Amino acid sequence: MSARDDALNDAVNAAANDTDAAPDEPRTEANQATAQEPGRTGSLDGVVIADFSRVLAAPYATMMLGDLGAEIIKVEQPGRGDETRTWGPPHHEGEATYFLSVNRNKTSVQIDLSTNAGREKARELIARADVVVENFKPGTMKKFGLDYESLGRDDLVYCSISGFGSGKGADLPGYDLLVQAVGGLMSVTGPGPYEPVKTGVALVDVLTGLHACVGILAALRHREATGQGQLVELDLLTVLLSSMVNQSAGFTLAGSVPKPMGNRHPSIAPYEVFPTIDQPIVLAVGNDRQFRRLCSVLDVPELATDERFVTNADRVEHVDELFEILSARLRTRPAQHWFETLTPLGVPCGPVNDIAHAFALAESLDLDPTATIDDMTLVANPIRLSRTPVSYRLRPPKLEQ
């Protein structure tokens, strides 16, 4: 979620706390992680980011930038910190894995923004920062005198993330589930029109975090060329509408309002989940050539010349009949058999894995899906750079740090 709830009031009313760690305090050995190779620096080495973000969308963005070499200084409520520190189970040695998932490569400083001393400390932090990232309710940073206009720094890149923008939607709570509902994603997800389903992760938050990274990097490139910073604004709703790509374009260009189709695709067939003798399998057949190969392996070559299934458009029109025929064949063998048989022939398919098997698959393909910091195994950053690789320098900070 984008942190647009009443918990903000707790930050405003929090008591002053003297346990803050200075923003430029040296990192301790306990916080060190695997370093980059000698002589290599991150793409964003030297960039300092004052991170006033909480929960998921913006913390994900700042973590990604931290992996790329930026120094991230996370500002938290005294004594409480980011809400996700308490979001569990599951936990890892007493810490919520939710918080740990999006806060590596950061140091933490506790600042009470409701006090004059706290706001002055925040301004001192921002003075040495290249970038500010925040996802408070719109207007909150202005109330503290810490918004882009009030700071008055022409070279500052300032990223604000909201749920529904800073205009008429400023007071709406920006929870990921809510945006999935009102933004149309749930209307195309689920088995039928009266059974809308959310995605299994807070996908809108993650997409917004990634878009924030793009905006911040573009603004830094512009500053490098001109010396001028700028305001970068994102909201969860328009990020979702953009990210629904073909479904959104179908509406804006053709007036088509899509409905949920379960695991099916509105424009491709067969492209859905099928039963096997032991577990579900996905077929993602994208062209006629792949379909002919599928029919041959399933020992039903006549389907490829059946007038109901010759072209993709034919198959989409007769998708129910096609599903029944293919299911009858696929039920005769295990999912792994079909995966090992069809994949070498260029027919896209795969078993529906749980997350444990998904990590195992990535490892078997030498994709290195995890990264270790101290004794903590975290999910690796998927970006691979040949000259300035990502690095894992700091474990997610404990609040007292």
C-alpha cells in the first residue's frame, strides 16, 4: 500500500526521542554485506537519497536504487518505525519478513517530524541529499515545510508517490487492494464477473515502485545534463491503468470493456491452465506452428486441420471445445512429462509451481535468485549489469540503528 492512512497522525503526535542516529554516522561492521569487486562502483555511487517512505511502493523503489549503489537514509517514526516492521507472520529471527523484503542497503534514522527539532534535522538530511522520496498523504510534507516547493532547491530531485494524486483524490486512502478494485484490475481477474480476485501480491505497489525508479533515474539524468532537479510524481491509479496495457488499450482504442476470464487470454488460445494426472500445467501457445506441434505430441494431429482450430482466431472462438479435447489428452500423463516433452519442441508450457519450486527452478537455471547479507538470505535484485553490478552492502536496518 502507498501509506495513505490515519497512521500518519501517529507520526505527527509522536513524542520527541533522543535515540536518533545521525544521518552521517559511520556504518558498523555488523551492517556490512558482500561488497562489490575491487575497483567497481555502482551505477548510482555517490547519489544520496533521503527516504521518507513507508510500507511498500516507495521503499521498494529506494531499495532498488540502493542496490544500484545509492546511499539510502531511511527516516522512521521514533520508537515505532515503518509499519511493516510489525506485519507478520512470517518472521525471521523476530523481524517481519515483509519489512526485510524491501529495506536492504539502507541505514535508518529516527526523526519526529512533529517537532521543530525533528523538522530541522530532516532539513539537514535533505541538504546533503540528491533525491528525496516520500509517500505520505498529499499535503503532509508541505505541512512540515519539507515539500518540493518549500525546500526551494533547484538541483533537488523530489519524488512523491500517492494513491490517487494530489488533487481531488488527495484524501482517498491509497491501499493496494483498494486500487486493484477501483482501478479495474480485479474486474479482469478471477473466474467470473461476480467473483473478482486480487493478485497474490501487492502488484500495484510494486509496479509503482518500478515506475518511480524510472522517473527518478530520468530526473537524475536531466540534472546531470542541466544542473536542474525536478518534481517526480506518481499515483497508484494511473500506474495501474498504464500497466494494464492491452486491456486498457482495448478500451481507449476500441471501447472494449474486458471481463474476467479465469486463466484464459482474451486474444490467444490455448493459453490457460490445464489438468494433468498430478498437478496443473500451463500451455501458452502463441502461434499456429506451436499448435501443430502440440497436437502432434498429444497424438491428435487432426486438430491442426480442424476448421474450428486452424487459426488462432478460430481457436479463441471455440476455446471451450478446445479445452475439453486438450484436457482429456493432458490428463493421461504427469505435468513434468509434458514439460520435458513439449519444451524441447518449442511449445511453451510449465507446471504451476509453488514459490519453493519456483526458486528451485531459478537455481537450476543458474539464475541466482537469492542474495546473502551476513546470515540473511534475501531475494536477489533481477537487474544484471556487466560493468556496475548491483551490490548487497547492508542488511535491512534494525530500528535502534
